[in-house]
Amino acid sequence: MSITEFKFSTEVEAADISNAINKNYGYVMTEFLELQRGWLFRAYSVFKDLDKYLILMNLIDKTFKSYSEYLIKYNFDEFYSVKEYELKKFNIVHVAKELSMSKETARRKIIEMEKNGLIIKNKKAVLMQRRGYNLQKPTESIIHISKFMSILSKLLKKNKVVNNEITTKDFETLIKKNFTQCWSYFLSFQIEYLTGFKKEFFGDYETLSIWAMIVYNQNLFFNKKINKNSDSIVSEKYFKMLTFLEESLGLNAMTISDLTGIPRPTVLRKLNKLIKTKWISKDKKGLYRMMPSEKNYKDLNVLRLKNVNKLSYMVSKIYNTARFIKT
């Protein structure tokens, strides 16, 4: 990977990325859903509790943002070699609000984290212990986001947004080299992205994860049906065709449980909730697929467009933080 002087004239604009994504929505969505599928599975496996995991992510993100304020930057190995980190600010009310959960739930989860030795609170400071941040050590996630960014770079080059494609390995290197900075961009996006769905539609992260797996499966089926033509279908049309796909091989509860890591009884309970709120349907074979009401579709589409902008902003920040031009 060759590094040259950073030039503002080469800065990647979020609006250009958003435009490229919307013109090639099927191409990007398939890769993005694969990224989310893996991240949610790994997240749930840590505590078997997505609320607690998102609290941990929120605290780590706050730490990274505090470092940025003081121009402090750690690479991947440096960050995970330190015994403990002091949180600059710690407010349960703020954590609860940012993650769209009750103050009581946030307090209970944080107390559990204290009992497990993940964080230590005293009168002077709140200290995050190595065991806590090691639980979310994103070795696999960095590989997956790097692969997604590399695939996206091909699209951006095709649309003349960037001059060169960037390999997965190059993205891995730059993210690890600028870890606290780059990973903060990803965590901020991920927290806001998931919390948006929870707050607007599903009420909890587990229901979201189950619904997302059904969407992931339907997208795979849709892409097989239309073959390579999905790359050229623009955003609005692709999403509507995917959502109201008449013929789709759904998933059964056991498969959803295996793919999400969530126990089958919980999956069944959440599936019934999704049916009642008109997000999914169940066929005679006991298979579940995405089939929202017209109102749910319209509301979802509004959030989807906002999320494209958020994704584009995150991608642009990582590109521009890299501060290199591949020659």
C-alpha cells in the first residue's frame, strides 16, 4: 500500500457515495446485509443479550470520541494491550436515551456488567477493564467491513467517485493503523442504525435481528431470481420488488434460531409479534418471509433512505480518514 500526501481535492463526498449506492442498490444491499448478518450474530453471542452488548459498544464509542477530542489515537494492537481505560463521561440517562431503552433497563445491565468485572465504578472515575473491551475485539468484523468497503470502492470507481479500487487487505491495514478513529465511525453508525429500527418499529434488538435475518434470506432469493440484473435496478424499485416479492422461500423458526443464535422459544415469540404488527407473514409450511403492511412499507422506506445517507457518511469518513491515495 503506497501512501502519498493527503489532498483535499481527492476528498470523497458522502453525497456522491449516496448517489452511487442508490443507482446500484441491489449490489450494495446484498453485501451490506451480509455484513449486518455476521455482526449481529457475533454481537448476540457475547452476552446472549443485545441490549448489554450495545451498551458496551456505546461506552467504547464514547471513549474513542473522547480520544479524538484530545487528538489521541491508538492502533489496534496498542488499544488492546492496555489494562483499563477511564471513561471521560458516564451518565446512565444519556446511555439509555442514545440506545432507546428505559433508564431502569440500562442501570440493571450496567450493574450486571459491574458484577462481571467488565467495568469498575468508584467515586472518581468509571474504568473499563480489558476483559470488557476484549469481549468485543472486532477481529472478524474488521475483515468483513474491509471487504464491504473494498467491494464498494469498485462501485465508486465505476461511478467515477474515486480513481482507484482499494483491496480488502489495504482497508484492514488502515483501519487497524487508525483503529480508535476509524472504528468510532463504524460504531457510531452501527449504534444509530440499529437503534433507529428498534425505536421506530421493533421495540428490541432481538426482534430486529430476527426480522433482519428474514430480510437477508429474502434478498438472497430475490437476487437468484433476477440473476445479475439486480445491480442495475435503482434504489426505490429494487426495494419495492424485494419487499413485495410474491414468490419467496421463507425461513422456519429453527433456521432463524441457528442463524441468529437466539433460542427457538424466544424466536417464536418474536415472530408472533412481527406477524401481529404486520411485518412478516407465515405460510402453510411454517416458513416466514417479509410482507409488511402498506403503512409499514412506507415508514420503512423513509428510514431506509435516511440510512443510506448515514452509511454514505460513515464510508466517506473512513475513506477520508485513511489519508492516502493508492497509486
